[in-house]
Amino acid sequence: VVKAYTTRVGSGPFPTENLGTGGDLLRLAGQEFGTTTGRPRRCGWLDIVALKFSCQINGFASLNLTKLDVLSDLNEIQLGVAYKRSDGTPVKSFPGDLRLLEELHVEYEVLPGWKSDISSVRNYSDLPKAAQQYVERIEELVGVPIHYIGIGPGRDALIYK
């Protein structure tokens, strides 16, 4: 199970964190606040490097992509697709060294947003083309198919792909 964007609680490195209004929009639209504490979660773009690493070490056969609807109001959506050191040297995989993770620069791919409410969609083919492009690009980059897509908080707000 993976959100359509990345969140984190607490301190520490978060390479794809969006500290601007984009992160605030994700936090509000996704209701990203601690259940017990009410503290705001840190929000950012989907970190493909971390997701790919997680898929590789866990041997996932498919993914459940949740909260795709949270991205519906954005003009453009970014995917963190690669890491580089400050000198420009590529980092091939998710690093185990937190100091390196803190110093990394992220390369992004920018995809178009779909600017429409998708919460009532139940068939993949009925999603806006830009939403389909986002899902398919994640599959392509990670190498794992997405079989389930969450498009709202309700139990029935699910697309089987």
C-alpha cells in the first residue's frame, strides 16, 4: 500500500518534501494530521527511488495506490525519480546512510494534473487521461503493477485495475 504522494512524521531526512504551498495543499486535501496528536504530517512528492527500493526488498507482486484523489486539484504533479549527490554524482539506489540521504538532491519528472474530481470514478478507463498517465508512469518506473487505486476515503472508493 502506497500513497500517491509521500508523507512523514517526525524529524529526519525527507528528500521529496514540499515545504511550499504544494505541501500545504497535500496536507489539507489528504487530511494529513496525526490522529492522536493532531500534528501536521510532512508532505511531499512521491519518492520513486524509495518506493522502488521497498518493492525490491519486499518482493511485491502488485501495489495498492491510495489517495489519488488528493492530487486532483493540482496543475502539475512531480515524481522524485532519481537522487544525486551535491557534486552531481548519481546515487543508484536508496541509501542506507542517513547523512547521505540528507544531502541528496532529487531529480523530478513533471506530469500534468487533471483538475477534476475523480472520487466517483469506479472504472480505470473513466479516469482522466492525466491520472492514468500518472498511474502508468509509476508502474513503469517502479516495475510493479498497480492493481488497486484509492480515490476517496470510503470503502467503495476503489478502482480495480
